[in-house]
Amino acid sequence: MRPALAAWLVLSLLGGTGAQDMCGDPPAAPSHSVSAPQLSPEERLSPHMPESLRCDACQAIAFQIEEQLRKAEGKVGKKVLKESDYMEVLERSCSQDWESYGVLELDGEKRLSGPGLPRQQPLSVIVSGGPWPSRLSKLCHGYVGEQGEAQIYAAHRRGSAALRQLLCHGDKGPCAGRKDRPDPRKALQNEL
């Protein structure tokens, strides 16, 4: 019995739990503090997506379009959709509620967060709702209007990388020249 008691005592001391923790109060859990991102007036009030978040927004839009088109094709046995069908799917994709998206701050940089975007740190505060859903919907409708339904559907048929290339990485795309995520320092320099 003594070796077990000695082992328990050593482990208790190494683990940082003393006799007072064992006799009364449970050990205190480490506390973490995370604050909501501080949004600029443009980020809070403008009806348009801030330039620094447009690449993330485009990636989210491409993901949602891809998901909706894939589901529609699955219902018809993965066959090519008729023009009227893919036009309806694209309209529905852009008109969805977009409530699962919001903005967070990661290492001092604001990022859009939601389905289809890279996972962020596990402990963060996301500001969703507000202007973000309408901004995403407007951008989505703009991409569809600019590129055209037929071109978007053709890119989808070539694969999700082709769709993202068409919408986000082309010459005028919001992610043009960027690898994975926007560089906020470049965006700030362009604004000056």
C-alpha cells in the first residue's frame, strides 16, 4: 500500500494538485479570453463586401454553387442538367440565407468563416448575420451575371478547381495572384 500512496503523492505534486485541491475545491480550469473582432465602419455599415474579405467570400460562393449543382445532378443520376435546371440552381444558390457565414479575427487579420472555407482556430468569436448574408448574396448574383450561367455550369462540369479558377482566380478575380488567402497588408497599401 505504501508504494501506491507514494506514487499517488508524487503524481499529485507533479500534476500541480496539492492536498487542498484533493480535500475541497476542484482544481481551477485554465481560463481563456477571446474577444469579438473590432469591425471598421466600412465592415459594419457598407452594403458591399470589404476588399480584404472578397477572396474568402468568392471561395465561399464557389463552394455553395458547387454543392448546389452537385446535389441537383445527384437527383438526376449525375447527368448533365438542362439549362433551365442549372439556371434555377444558380439562382437558388445566390438567394440562400448565407447565415452560416461570418467574420472572425485570426492573428490580427479579419477572415470570413463558414462552410467551404479553411478551418480556423478552435477558440474564436465569429460575428455572423448583420450585413454578411446580403453581401454574399449580392456578390454571388454579380458573379453569375458577369460570368453567365452557361460558363459557370461548364466550369462546374470540369471540376471544383475549374469553378474556383473561373470565379476567384481569373485576371480580375478577387484571389488573382494569391495562393490560399489574401494578404491584408497588400490590401491596405492599395487603399492608400
